Amino acid sequence: SSGINAEYGEDGDVILPPWAKNSPELFINIHRAALESEYVSMNLHKWIDLIFGYKQRGTEAETANNVFFHLTYEGSVNMDKILDPVEIRSIQSQVLNFGQTPPQLLTRPHPARMTLQELTKPAAKQSFNPFTNFLPTLMESISSSKSPGSSSGSQIVTASSSGRFDGKLEGKPE
């Protein structure tokens, strides 16, 4: 199969590993099955912690051996303040060739996903609703942040008891 790269044009043939038996469909299906497996589901939070979370920077990143060259981190260089064109090209080349670390989104461990057994237990079924279990945190976040043009951030999104957004906003933006 052939691919197209936006910057360089056609990439040429992709050589599939022998276990794919020269079938792009089999290659994709095997990867999809792996990514949708219970093992990946139960460990995905660890990956999130490394890539977007609390193990991306600092002591936790060092402990997890998850430290990269300083130029790859968001906000590590202010390109507007660099006057030397050679240094600018050097930094741009570094990022183009080695990539950039995504923004850090989380500063606490991401919760693990519940297992299939936990979700199918009668007690867990009754007590766990992803929307209502996380609603207090969501509401706290919404009410503590100020919406544009608002001095109090008093506009709150509401939901019905079924967990569905009912299209209502409580309070008035000031």
C-alpha cells in the first residue's frame, strides 16, 4: 500500500510485518483487537499519566524514566525572544525531527477504568453512573471558572436525572 505525506508527497510502499500476511485489513484488525482488549483498557490510565498527566514532568517523570530533551516541552522556549536565525532554525529542526511533548493536561493520577466484572456486579450497576459520579467535580469546575464576560461564573449547565443534558442553563451571565 502507498501513503501520502503532506510535506513530502508519496511515501511509497508500506512493508507489513510477516504476521499480517500482506493484508492491511488483517494488520488493522489485529491492532484494533489489541487496543480494544481488556488489558489495554485496564492499563490505559498509566499511559495517560505518562503522556498527558502527572508523570509528564518533574520528579514523577524522572522516576518513571519519562524525561525528554527540554526543547520538546510546551512553553520551554519563547521563539519571539530569539534573535539569532541559526538558533531559530536549530530549534525548529529539533522539534521537526524529534517531535514535541503534548501539553500537560492532568496533575493528579488518572483513575483506572472499572473492569467488566465491576461494571456487571449488581451493586456496581446501581451505584455507578459515569455522569453522576463525576458531576460534582464537573459542577465545581464550572462554577469556579468564570465564563467570558461574567464576574461571578454563575451560569451552570444542568442535566436531567437520566444524566442527559437538558439544554437548560441555571443563573444568568452577568
